Amino acid sequence: MTVDVGAETIPAQPEPPDEPAPSKADEPGVLKRAMSFEITQKKVKRRNLMHFARQMAVFVRAGVPMLDALEAITEEMDDKVFLKALADVMDRLRSGETFAAAAAAHPEAFPEVYSAILATAEYTGHLDECLDRIAVYIERDLEARRKVKEATFYPAIVFALSIVVVVVLTVYVIPKFETFFKSFNAKLPLPTRMLLSIAGFFSNWWFVLVGGIVLIAAGIYATLKSERGHAKVDALVLKVPMLGDLIRHAILERFCRILSAMVMSGVPLPEALVVTTTATNNAVFKKGLAKAREGMMRGEGLAGPMAESNLFPASARQMFKVGESTGTLDSQLEVAATYFDRELDYKLKRFTSLFEPAVILAAGVVVGFVAIALISAMYGIYRQVHIQ
């Protein structure tokens, strides 16, 4: 069969046969789907993203084409999640997409801050400088996280060991003494009776304790999943003495660091505020920063709405005001981030210097109570037996 189109005769293409509908046997089984399901999506490690940004900056500065640079970097990469994302990025680049658009399609590898900076960098032509700036931001963010982990590591170990000691005493040691005490039919002192009652409760009703912990954890999880509950928890945490101040400074340091990196990269301030607000995990700060952005969009500037939010201390508000007046907001934000980083370091040391003795004191009280209860019981038994 032929079809006439003008002066030419083109043979008609045969119609493809109808494909059989997939049968249920061809569909993946329920077990296979369940095994492939992931509760949380895997993300690229920040350290790998930092190294990638530095390597890309070197290639771009040397004039190496983007695709060649990506292929060279992926040859030595062992992060499977990152490799998969970069493979798709290269495919998108070959199809004509920009690097920023291709990166934005993979939030598991490239955070929103990264994609926003890349979009501006490609527009201004300073991609190498922006990649270096991203690497510096990630490096400082990793350093801040490292400080928090190091500061809380020792208290966490002491607290965990205290729990282990209490569990061993309750489950294994004290029941042995209870059998020993019963063999003498002696009257035990009050601390010993209290200790044996507590040990008996943990031994016989442990499932009630476990169930209570599970219910409390489920309640906390459900509260945090709801928007209203999450906001109340965030507001409550900021009011906790010392801990709230610590969290506040950590949020402020991260806010100034992200906003500084984006402003230095040429990202428009309204867009930078949107991304920075999204990256802030605390609902109180999200609400306050959203109102500050609305005020800025009404033409009130940045320093005024930031001051009205009552989220920033007087020193930071003054830095914002000077930066906005002199046109050096990016450098002032960098100074503010450095200031909050030092304050965070100081407050972490202060918090751990108080938390460590508190944990050790609590563990000492528990162990001391157990020792007094057992020793007083043995001394009482000795006196009763000696009198008889």
C-alpha cells in the first residue's frame, strides 16, 4: 500500500501489531516490591559533595568541557548514589539542559542551596568561583557538625554506660542477692526493700516499661509529623534553659552561612531568603523569616524586618544594618556566621562542662544507692544472726 504526497510516492509503514496486555504473572510480586522499598531515601554524603565541588571548580577553571570533567570525576568515585545521579546529569547535559537544571533534578545529591547557586553562576559566568564557594560552605558546615558530635560524644558514652550498669544490676546482680536474703528470713532495711521492689518491677513488668517507651516514642513521632505539633515542639525546645540557646545559635550560624554563600554567588536576595528559610529546620525561625521576607518585598529593606522578627541578637541586627547601608551585606553575613560559629563553640563547651558532671553524678547516685542498700542489708543480717 502506498500514500501519495505531492509528486512522491511514499510506501506506507505497516501498523505495529497490538502488544499483549501484561499479565499479572509478569508484574513484580508483592514480596519483590516490599524488598525494594526504602523507608528513607539515601542521600549523598556532604563530604563527597564538597570534594566534587572542588574538583569541578578546578576543571572549569582549566577550561575542560563539562561532560569531560564529569566523566573524569566519576571514574574514581565509589559513591553509588552519587554515581547514579551524575550519570543522569550527564544524560541531561547531552540533551541540552543546563548543569543547574540537571542538578536540581536530583535533590538526593544536590541540595536546593547548591542548585540555586549553580543557576546564578551559569548566568553570570563565574561557575568556578561559585563551586569553590559551595565547597567552602560545605566544609564549614561539616566542621560545625563535627564540633557538636565531639562535644556530645563523651556525655553520651557515660550516659549509655550508666544505663548498662543499672540494667545489669537490676536484671542479674540484685535477684541473686534477693535469693540470698530470703534464705536468712531476716528483716531488711527500707533502702533494700525499695531496691528489691524496683528490681522486681523491672524483672517482672519489663514489657510494660518497653510498651510505655514505644508509646511515648510513637506519640513524639506523630506530634513531629504534624505541622502544628512540630511548631509547638520547636517553640518549646527554644525555651529550654541552655539547650534552647545552644540550638538558637546553631540555627543562626547556619542561616548566616547559607545566606552569605548565596549572596556572594549573586543569587537575588528574595530568592536566597526563600532557599535559606527552607533549609532552616525550626518552625519558629521559618515563620519569622517568612514574615521578614514579606516585609522586604514591600520595600522595607532587610535589616528592619529582621529586627522585628526578634530572632537575631542586637549584634547580628547591627551587622545586617551596616551591610545593607554600605552594600557589603555578603561580607557582613560572613562575619556574622563566624561570630555565631565561635559562640556556638563556646556554648557547646559550656553545656558539656555542665552536662558531664550531671550525668556522672546521676550514675553515682544510682550506684551509691544500690551499694548502700546491699551493704546495709548484709550488715543487718549479720547483726540478727549474731544476736540469735
